[in-house]
Amino acid sequence: MMRSTKVNEIVNSSFTKPFKQRLDYSVNDSFLYSDTLKESFVQLNKDEDEDTCKFLASCYNDQSILKDMAASFLRNFMSLTDANGYTNRGEMFVFSWDQLVKLAPHLKEFNHENKAGKLLDIGAGDGSITARIASRFNEVVATETSTVMQTK
């Protein structure tokens, strides 16, 4: 798969190079015991699209270390989710739209004009994952028990 120029810039920047080794991941499919599992398994790669590369690059900045320390301290007094919410480190990136389509190819036909049905996000956190894909659905419902995250 060809990467865009912007993705290459992010992945190869001097800022992300020290972390590149740490960010690499893959699955040894010999541990998938049955042929059915092997046939069903979909490997998602961190550098296959721009959204994923941008998110990973944003995880490694000077503020990230300070936020980690603050959240660790707050964790003594509250839940991890609330500590992440207070320190603005609760954004998650489970997958990009391109990766979601790779997992569920039938979604490829849906876009901002031709919308899919309903999206239910249980445990939405700060809502960033839902927000990235919500415009492709007719109806979106998100739930979150953390009142701190609900305000994000």
C-alpha cells in the first residue's frame, strides 16, 4: 500500500525516529490455532494511513510525559478514566476509518452523503473515536459513566 507524502513525513520525522522501534507491532499468526482464526484475522498496520500516523506522532511529545506523571498522581484519588480526563490524556485511537473498513468491508459504501444506520459507542471516553466516524452514520448514541469524560 502506498503512503501519502504527509504520512511519510510524519513516520520519518526526526521527532518520531527514536520511538519507531517501540511503535512497531505485529502478530505471529502461528499462535492462531485454527485455520478459521487464521483466515479471519486482519492485521492492521500503524503506518497504513495518515490518521493513524498523526495520532501515534501526537502521543510522543514533551507534554505527554507531564500528563503521565500528573495522571499517575491523580490515580491515587480517583479512577484511571477520571485521571485521564482531568489531564486531557483520555483520547483514544482504536482505529481509523480506513482500518474500520478493512475490518468490515461492507462499510466502504458509506460516506458523508450515503450514511450507514446507527452507531452505538458504549464506554465512549472523551468521544474522540465516535466523533471521527459519526458523520458516516444516520444516528449516533454514545454512553460514558465517567462524568469527567462526559464533559470532554
